[in-house]
Amino acid sequence: MRVARSVQPWVGLALCLFTLVMWSSSAFAQKAKTREVTGVVADVDAKPIANATVSIANGPTATTGADGAFKLAAPVTDAIIEISADGFTAKQVPILAATTALQLQLTLVKPAPPPTTTRLAPSPRPE
């Protein structure tokens, strides 16, 4: 009987340690819910575009600095990044599901000028 009593405190301690280890390992096993997306928005001449809006569809939004750089947290699922800036054509870039950080170099173009119409003067009528 004496052996059983000396084992009993160790069983409680072992059970507590086991519970602690299982709880902490499950906390570390959880997947990240977001990943960092950074990058630069520039024009076709590689000049940075300041104040461009970079956003995840139905998610966070960032504004580029004077150097065209941005940083935001994207979901680890498939998503679409939307980029827009005054005077440029907006762009959408799909990103695939992943947990790793992502760095992008994005180029925006200016819209094509509207077509011009030339009106021809009527030709003189023969007499």
C-alpha cells in the first residue's frame, strides 16, 4: 500500500505536465491567419507612384508612400489585390493561398487617350 501512495503525487504532476504540453503544442500548431504582403507600385518608367491604394478584396487597405512602397496583411487563402491611383488604370492581381510572406513589384499604366475624330471639310461641288 505504501508504494501506491508514493506514486499518487507523481501521477498528478505527470497529468498536469501532459496537459500543459498538449495545450502549448496545439497553440503552436494553429496556422497563421494572415501573411505579410509588401511591395512597390511604380509607373512604366519605374518611377514610384505615391498615394496609390493597395487593397485586398473585402479586406485591409494600404496607401503607398512617396517611395511607392506599401505593406499590408493578407489572408492565407486565395485573394485578389486591387491597386488604383489617380491618373492610372486600376489593376487586379490574384494571389494564391500560402502562409509565406509575399513581395510584389506592381506597374500601373496610364489609360489610353480617347480616340480623336477628324471632320473633313466637304469637297467643292463640280459645276
